[in-house]
Amino acid sequence: MFRNYLKSAFRNLAKNKVHSFINLAGLAIGMSLAIIIGLWTYDEISFDRYHQNYRSIAQVMQSQVLNNEIKTQVQVPIPLGEYLRSAYGSYFKSIVMSSNNEDHILAAGENKFTRTGNYMEAGAPDLFTLQMIQGSRDGLKNPSGLLLCQSVATALFGSTNAIGQVVKMDDQTNLTVTGVYEDLPANTTLNKTLFIAPWQQMKHLQNNLHNWGNNNWQVFVQIAGNTDFNSISEKIKNAKSANADNGEQRFKPVIFLQPMSRWHLYSEFKNGVNTGGRIDYVYLFVIIGIFVLLLACINFMNLSTARSEKRAREVGIRKAIGGLRSQLIYQFFGESVLTAFMAFVLSVGLVAVSLPFFNDVAGKQISLPWGNVAFWGIYVGFAIFTGVIAGSYPALYLSSFRPVKVLKGEFKAGRRAALPRQVMVVLQFTVSVILIIGTIVVFRQVQYAKNRPVGYSRDGLAAIEVITPELHDHFDAFRQDLLKTSLVENVAASSSPVTETRNEQSGFDWQGKEKSGNTQNFITTGVSKEYGNTIGWQFVAGRDYRSGPEGADAQSFVINESAAKMMGFANPVGQQVHWMGYTFTIIGVVKDMVMASPFDPVEPAIFYMAPWRINVYNVRLNPHATAARAIPAIEAIFKKYSPQQPFSYKFADDEYARKFAAEERIGTLAGFFAALAVFISCLGLFGMASFMAEQRIKEIGVRKVLGASVPGLWGLLSKDFVALVCIALLIAIPAGYLFMHNWLQRYEYRTGLAWWIFASAAAGALFITLATVSYQSIKAALANPVKALRSE
């Protein structure tokens, strides 16, 4: 019986080639997208599960009241870790202090390069269950030990055993390799931790052991088995405020635990509340995947039920000779499952071909798990389930025909029979139009932020991070040598690049400052006197730092517009600000510089003449010189003063462009999904138009004989589809407006929802509809009426 069903299914597929192609193509595309989204979703929800202690690890975070808003951060003061050990040690299995990810120079023999790593306490390898390839997890107990990931160890020592080898770090400290661990996978938060150095070797450690005001480190913990994250968070919430001085207590710090299971998907906080994060996109893409697959299933249902009259006699005859309805249901389900399985095989090929493109767009390293039996079991089951869903309505509908009416020729599907198909077409185009609207809005938001005035010039501006001390001692000579090349227009030093905000500080006081609350926080950037001319400051009032003797403006501030507004000065220039026991005079006000997220308001910022070494050198290239000529010349001079440090640089426009990567990625994927949804919908429309033209062939012949024109017949055959798309637009436009309005609320600096966005989506949907159905409509209108009426 099964073999009989299979033969019958193959014959029907071969007999209706266009119908079969549309179903196969639509299902294959829908299933391939569902597989890709499934792989992407699994990669997202399995983030950090590499660590065996995944469910009991957390990061200690804090929320503080800054500028009348609760802000949450992962950085905490060093003494917090030791205080948690002494006061709340029974609640934790492990507490580990760590620095932030930073670039450091690693050198061994002739091999030398810059890699990202952390200083961590000795318990880190056990806490994160690093998989050791050489050595043991106890390697950091040696105060001069060093743990390397496998790829870094290979780069430094090749195939030689790395254990016991000496690595010079930052051209200052000799460390001995005591362990090599397996490279952490891409879907882990710590995947950029390419080496771990002992906590005791970190600079400034001793100066900050008791400093509760310097929030520049991280604390990771593993909780004990008899407790939970929420109860511990409640107990430790006052851990900082109970120890900090009055200056820190005014920020009302609250300490809490963020479980590792929430690091990746729930990383966003707004006014102290965990509002979500990437989990929103997981939900969004899963919904899109379901809908696109549903569109393909709708095509199958529509075309199968639309051709019901073609198969009515088959059903009638089989029932008349004793065929049971259950047998017919099994047959029709068999056809749909067979189609779905063939589509699944095709979709696997599509996924294999398209994954490199998807990975490039999505920033992932996903691959098909060819050897994973569970994966293939799940997706074969998924293919069968898709076939059952796609074939459910046709199977139940076709098997319900009454044989007497069918064989007498009395069966007609009628207008009501077309209603479910019409509803499905409306649903298809509703989803497609919403995706089109979403794509337009996402790209418009990105472009809106890109066009935002940034307050400086990014063109030809490069940043060089200085790690070794030699260059600090020869900055003036280095600068003059660069200027002599005529390839460089200006050079300045700063404590952070123009595209980042690395320091936030408080404790500023000025005349008229409100004493209540007293939680004003400022972005602070130490600069050299050439900084303003180098980056292109745009002054609103006052002047730049003098180019005279060093120290001429040592106790002067240049502030941005947001800082001037916060301070409340009618005329800020000349006003005095007290900070760290010194009095500074405001000499200039510059336009707000977009240094952090281009989607957020600019934070109040203060620039000061740094009295200590600062490690970012900003180089403005001569606009008449190409980067290809300038960079080698800069590198040669750099090597002259700092031969031990590998030369690297970052252009400001490249770094600024990276700030849009997440939004552009979402826009590209949404556009890709929208294109697939429209294509699948068009496949369905094409099949429906083909069937309708075939069904009305005699009507068209009669109308042509009676004088109907080709345009008139085209309009007659197209208007029903246009009407359905118009209904879809009435649903999609309000829904699209609601969805995208809510999406835009996550950005402080956002575009509006202009009317033309919806008009363009509507016009595009109508154009696509007419283009799709016109081929069949015009073909039917141009056909010879004699052939259509010959049988009459």
C-alpha cells in the first residue's frame, strides 16, 4: 500500500510540472531559511554553554545614579572582590577578579605580535573550566606564570612544547608559560581572551587595592549550590555603599549578580532595569522564519485546493469503487510529505551554499553539523512536519468530495471554496509588506545616524595605540619627524581615540552647582595641546589650547556643549571648575562630539591637558597624500622610536562605521528575508494566475469573440489579485507602523516614520503583483479563441 501511495505521488508530481516546481521551490527556500535561522538561534541560545559551570557563574555588576539617570555597568572597584570573599564567602564557590580585555605585546624570540587578553586571579581557569592542552589549570598560581590559548601558543612557538618557554609582555615583563588551553569558541563572551596573565602582574594594582572610587575592573563568581542569584543579589546590594566614602555614596551604588545565561541575550539595561538585548532579535528572526516557511506552505495549500476540480473525478472514482476517505487522506498527505522531503534535500544544498554569505552578514561562524545524528533527526522530523502542515488542508478538503456529485459533473468549487485561498494570499502579502517596511525603516535609521554631525573631521584621521614606554619619552621628536614627511598634517596625543569614551569621572565643583543629588558625571579625556587642531574641533565659544610652551594651559578645560548645558553657565568661558584639589578655567566650548553610540545623546565631556603619559596618538594625514604612501612612512618612523612594539593603526572613519554594524546587519538580514518572502509569494501568485487563466480560458475566448481588447482582459484577470493585495496593505501598513515605531523607541537619536515609506512599500507590492500575474494574464488574453471554443 505504501509503495502504491509513493508511485501515485511521483506520477502526480511528474504530471503537473509547473505546479510541482512552484511547490518544490517555495518549500525548499522556506525550509532553507528555517534551517539557517534554526542554526543561528541555536548558536545564540547556546552562547557561553561551553563552560561547564554555565548555570552557576555570574558577573558582579553595579547600578549607579549618574546625571539623574540610573546607569548599569560591569566595571567595579578592586576592593569589592575581597570584601565579597570576607563578608559573603559562604554564598560563593569561587570569586575571581579580572581586568578588562586589553591589547598587549607578546614576544618570544623573533615572533612578536599584539593580542587581546586579561589579568585574572588564579581561580579563573577552574571557574571557566578551560580545557587544558598543555600544563594545568593551576598555572596562574605561579605569580610569573602565563596561560596561552592554543592558537597564540602555536603562533609563538610553532610545534614546540610551550610549557616553560619565556614570553616577554609589553617589552617589560618576562612570564613563563605554565599552561596552554583550547581556543574558546566564537559563541562565548570570553572568546577574545587569548591569554591570561597573573593578577599580581597588573599595573596600578597596589594603588587601587583600597580605592572604592575607581570602577575599572571586573568580578566573576560561582555561587554555592544551596542558594540562587536573586537571593545573593539582595544580600550584597549594599556591598559598595557600606564601604565607599561619602563621595561615592551619593551615586547610590547597588551591587547585583548577572547570571552567565543572561550575559549575551539580556545585556541591555535602561534606567537600572534589564530590558533585554539580543533576545529581541532571536524572537524576531524565529517569527520571521516561521512566517516565511508558512508562506511556502500556503503556496502548497493554495495550488492544491485550486486544482481541486482537476482531481475531483479521481477522488469520485476511487470512492465509488470502495476507497475509504482515510486512504485518500493518507495519499494526499503522502504527496505533500514526499514534496516536503524532496524540498528538504534541496534546502540542505541551498543552506550549504548560502551559509558563508550568511555568516559574513551575521558575523557568525555557523556550519552544518554533518556528523550530528540528533541534528539530522530533528530536521528530518521538521521536513515531515512541514509536509503534514502543508498537506493538511488539501488532504482534508479533497478527500471530502462526494462521489455522486463529482461523477455527475455537478461538483463546482464555487466562490466560497476560493475564500481560504484568498485569505492565504492576503496573509502572504501582509507578511511580505511588513518585512519591506521594516527593511526600509532599519536602513533609514542607520543612514539618519550616519548623517549626524559628529563635531570633528574623520577623514584621514588615524589612531595609533602606544603600549611600550619608549615612544612616550620621544613624542615631540616623533611628531616632528612625521610632520617633516609632508604626508602628515598634524599629530596629537589623547587618553582615548575620538571614537571611544574610556573614562568617566565625577567630583567636579563650580559656582552655582546644585548640592542636592550631586551626581554629575563627565566623560574625561586627557589631551596634548595639538589635539583640537588635529581632530578638527568646532568651537562655539572661546579658544583652543595655546601652542606655546608646555604647561601654558595646564589648568584649563575645554568642554562640549552638553557639559556647558549641565553646568548651567550662561557664558562658560572664564568660569572656574574645581577638580581633584585644583582649580581649572574653562577656555573654550566645542560642539558636541559623537564619541560613543551615534544613536544616543552626547554625554557631557571635559578635555584637559594631561600631565602624564597618554597612549593614543592621533595622526591627521595630509589630504593630498594617499594612505598607501603615508602609512609605510608613519610605520618607519614609529619603528625608529618604538622598535619593540608591532605597528598597528585604526582609521576613525572605519571605527565609526563599525558602530552601525549591528543595525546594518539587522537591515541586511531583514532585506534578505523580505526578498525571500516576496519571491515565495510571487511563486504562489504565478501558480494561482496560471490556474485561473486556465480555468477561465473559455470565458476569455467568448469575450475575445465579442470584441474584448487585450488590455481589458488583462485588467479582468488581474483585478482580483490587486484587490487581495490592497486588503493586505490595509492590514500591513498599520501593523508595520506599530512594529517599527516600537523598534525605533530603543534609540534616543532616531528617524521618523515618513509617509513615503509606506507608500513605497504599497507601490512596490502592487507593482510586484501586476508583474507576476501579467505574464499569465496577457498570455491568456493573446491566445487564439478558436482553440479555446473548439469543443463547444
